[in-house]
Amino acid sequence: MVRLIKANEVTDLSRPISGHIDDKKINTYIRESEDIDLKSSLGDELLMDIRLNPEKYNDLLNGGEYKDKCGYKHTFSGLKTALAYYTYARIVKNNDINVTRFGVTIKEDDYSNKVSVKERVLAYNDAFSIADKYLHECVLFLSANKEKYSLYRGIGKVKSNRIKYRTIGE
């Protein structure tokens, strides 16, 4: 299945990440973000059509300017940017955790310091919040252009599909 962005676009469209992170892991996070975060706001039909005909959705994918029904101008960053931030958030939360035949491990070496759970959760929540805002802009764009995007059913709400972590005792 074709994904809306490639692994190398995550850094270009969101925040910098190490070039040493395995593309296979990043592609997993892209898939999860599309299937969980985007699908719940766009609907299955529209998401499937975007995957099949990305050229038909260039403005939605890459952002731009549009006028709403009242004639006000708006700008938005596009679906790819929202997806990149959802993916980035998942990388922040999950990347150094590995499942091995010996159990679940966290990769550490002598030249790096572990980020505290609290800092990690803050970074995850921040990136996820930004992604939600970008996706909300896309939903507003779709709502203002329903005649052009007939597959959009006006599901409309951007759902925050994240787990809330609370650190106790710090």
C-alpha cells in the first residue's frame, strides 16, 4: 500500500531526527498514524482515494491558501505535515524501545544520556498537539471545499487518540 509520506519526509516536514533511525520503524509509525489519526478524521473512503490518486489531492496534501464561504482567506500546512508530526510524536515515544528474543529492551550506550519519562512525555504531547492543529486545519479546508471533495463526509472532529501519562513523585 502506498503511504502519503516517505520516511525521509518526516524530518523535512516536522522536526529533525537522527538519520540513523531505521526506515522500517519510521514506516511503521507512518502506517499507524495514517490508519489511526488520519482515518478517524477524514473517513475511510477519502483516505483510500487520496492513497490511490495523490495527484488529485495536491492542495490538501501540501497545503496552501483558500477562501471560506464568507470570503475570508486562510492558509494551512497540509495533510503531509500533520502526518509527519503524528509520526514524529510516535518516534519520540517509542523509538528506543526494542522487542528482542530476550524481552523488551531500551537501547543505551556510553555516549548518551537518557531523557526522563517526564521530558519524553512532554515532547510527545507537544508534537501530537501540533499534529492535531495541522489536521484540524485540513478538516476546515475540506469543510470549506465540500463540492470539490465529495468523499469527505464531514466527520470533522480531530480526535486526540493518545494515552495520557502522569508522572507521580517528581
